[in-house]
Amino acid sequence: MRKNIVLLFLFFSHIIFAQEVISLKDKYLLNLIDVLKCKTDILKMEEYVDYDLYLRTMNILNTGSKSIDFEQFKKAEEKRITLLEKGNYILTNDNNERENFYVEKFQFEIGTNHNFVGKALVEWTQYGRKVTSIIYFKNGKVSKIEHKSPYENFAVFQIQDSVCTTTFFKNNILEAKQISKIGKGKLERLGFYENGNVYKKHDYINRIEQFFREDGIIAESINVDTKETINYDSEGKKTSHVYFQGSQEVSEYFDDNEEIERKVIVDSDKNIRTHYYYKKGEIDTYEIEDKWGNIKVYDRNNKFIEDKQIPRVYAPGP
């Protein structure tokens, strides 16, 4: 797949330079970062309403020669949508930097209805990492973007039914996949083992993070907000479940049939630890332990059985 993408970049570059290309001035901007963040599927070209004022304002800000009032800054930042005529264009300037994302070169084609058509070639940098991308347009909207960066890494970004899917590859091997919805943000992100099985899944809607073994069997599930955690054995059977109820931390442990066999409740306010022991899914006995290690044992009917003491371990003296 990587070889096909490289050939496509070379072929596309030849087509671009074989045609008359119109060079745009510095005052034009591109909202590519909004597309890549799945905020929109419409790539827009904008221009500063008063580019000279913008340059003067930026120069004052960079040199600190004098203060700028809010109204001047607001006016300097005013932009408008640009409707370009049919033709082939190239945009290279210093104004396409947003959120450490810098578009160095943008070569594209505009159709008869002022929309982007065909394919566009983009060279951009983010956090010092150079990337070359091809953008595919359908009905004036972005349908797919193919990214290529150094070290054999590349990614494919696709939009369908307002859902953005970015698939990442490293050394020509599937590494991760992120799914987002336009205007809604991330839905989920998947990480993959080299064999193609999922090793990690982050569900941004339900706020659940899951980890899997290399054979595809789930190992752990964590609620990002509540820290509720469920662990599983090598066969995918539940072994433990930890959750919180007010000041209490509850830990449940399960046998090979996923029936509860022990529960521990730690009450941080009362400094009490309660151990419940189960038989066939029902409480058999339970123990109440205080902070000093004193334990009282009761049966399922709350009848006192005995007192116990956790042996104290003392470190030897000098």
C-alpha cells in the first residue's frame, strides 16, 4: 500500500506542474487543521480583509514596541471566505500556522462552481514533523486524505456520512485507528498488535478504556471517570471488579465460573475493612477488621463466631 501511495504522489506532482498554476498572495489562509480534527468536511480558503493592518499589528505584537487595543486586534484578524475562479493554484506563505500546524505548500484545483475538485497536494509540518498529503474531493467536500511522513509512517483519513476515520500505519503495519464525528469530537480510538488484533480501545462516548491480549481476548476494562475496573483471565472470564461507593472502595473476586467468591469493602472514613466470603453465590461468613488489625468474624445470619488478630510484623532493631 505504501508503494502505491508514493507512486501516486509522484504522478500527481507531475500533473500539477504540467499545467499553468496561479500563485496566491500571502493574505490567504486554509482551514486544513479543522478538517483533520473532524470539525468540518468543507475545506475553505479565507483571506484577511485588511492584510496591511494585519501585518502592522503582528509586527507590533512581535516587537512589543507599543500596546494594541482589543478593537484594533479584532479588526486585524477579520477574514472573509474567498471564492476563486476555475483554475490551478499554489499557496505558499507564512500565515497558515495554527496550533503548531503549518501549511508550507498547497497545490489545488478549483472547478466552475468555485469548489475544490479532483485532488490537492499539501506539504505541512506539525511539531517539527513534515508530512505530505493528498486530499481527495467529492461534491466540493473532502472525502479522503492520504498522509505520508518519514520513517515509513503514513495514514489515511476518510470522511463518510459525517464520520471521520483516520487509520495510522507504522513500518507498513496497521498501528491505530481513530473515529470521530463532525462537530461531535472523537468517538473511539483503537490500537493494534502487529498481528492485526486490537490491543486497546478507548470509547470516548461511554468513557470506557479496554485492553486486550494478543489473541484478541479482553484483559481489562476501565471507566475513565469513575475508575471502575474489571479484570479478565486468559479465557475472557471475569476475575475481579473494583468500584467505588462514596467513601467505600469495593473489590469483588470471582471463581472460574464467574461466580463471586470474595468481596472486600474498604471504608476510608471509618478505617474499617470488611471481608465477605461466598459459597454458591451467597454470603457464608464475613469479617470486620479495624485499623489495628482486630478482626471479628460473623456467619451469614450475623451471629458472632470468633475474634482474630492479624499478626504484627516488627522490624528487628539495630
